Amino acid sequence: MEMVSDMGTIISAMISGDVWAIRQALRADAAYALGAITVTVAGYGMMMLYRAVPVFERQLERTVMVGSYLAIAYIIFSGVIERFVFNDQEPWSTTIPPFLFMIMAWFGASYNVRLRTHLSFNEFRMNMPRAAQYMCLWLDAVLWFVFAVIVFVTTARQTALVADNFAIVMGTDNVMQWWFLTAAPIAFVLLVTRVFQNLSDDIRAWRNNEPLIKQAVIGGDT
């Protein structure tokens, strides 16, 4: 009952919008249980959205990754020109790119889970019995889900912390750090969506006696 009560406290704090209350509420262990429920519901909802609007599935993560990369490149390039040509430089030109890089990496993790280009040991698994392959794919799904829940909760706590402390990006006057950190929980909800998609494909392949392990291609299509 205590966990249910703590989960209720977290939900109430979220609804109130009080950052200090959110920060305190998220310190409870119940945040992990609520986080698991949240990413499950949100991940399943996003999977249904992807099925209804395929362009989101193909372009959402890629758009964020490419947009972040181009923004980093522009900021660094213009910063070099300003420094060595005009002897001037924006003070935030060295602090915002790391945040953009983190966003690119977070959404890239989700994208590559779908492509199965992370450490999947496909060459080894292709030589395993079919049942063992299926078990490995389920193990992948469970591990990715647990990892996503942990990151979702811990990054949500960190976001609440910097928001409560009014932490700004160094070199700026009013750009808040939590604006960038919020992307982490969102990205890992999308990662869970990709886990559900992969698991759905694996179950269908198992039932239809189709190949379970396929060669992953970095930069391939989803």
C-alpha cells in the first residue's frame, strides 16, 4: 500500500506542476514502478501511432538526430569563424553542442534498437537452435525494457533537480538545462516502442516459422 500511496503522490505532484514537489516525490522507490507503467503505456501508444502514421516511424528519430547534428555543426563552424576571423565568440557555443549531442545519441539509441545494430551477436546467434534464438530475442526485449525504465526514472529525477534549481546553460542568460534533459525520458519511451515493435515481429516470425535472426545493417531502413 505504501508503494501505491507513493505513486499517487508522484502523480499528484506531476499534475500540480510544482517542480519542488515533483523532485521530492520522484525520490521514492515507487518511481520505478510508476516509470515501468508509464513507459509501457506510452510505448504501446506510440507503437499504435507508428502503425497508423508510418511517416512518424520512418522520420521521427531521424529528424531529431539529423537536426541535432546540423545544429551542432553550424554552432561549431560559426564559432570557429567568429573566433579566428572576428576575434569574438558566443559564450554558449561550447556549452549547447554537448546537450545537442546527448539528444542525438538518445534518439539514435532508440532508432538503432529497431535496426538491431546494437550488440546483438547475430553471427553467433545464427548458429544457435531456433528455440535458443527465440529465447535470446526475448532476453533482449527484457533487458532493453529494464534499462529503459532505469534511464527514464533517473533522467526524470535529474530533470526535476535542475529545473528546481533553475539551472541555466552556461554562457546563456535564460536557456534552461531542463529543456534539453527532458528529451532523455522521451527518447527512452521511444526506445520501449521499438522494443515492442521488435518483439511483435519476433513473435509473428516464430509463429509463422520464419527466420528469427536477420543480419543487421547499420544505417538501414526501419
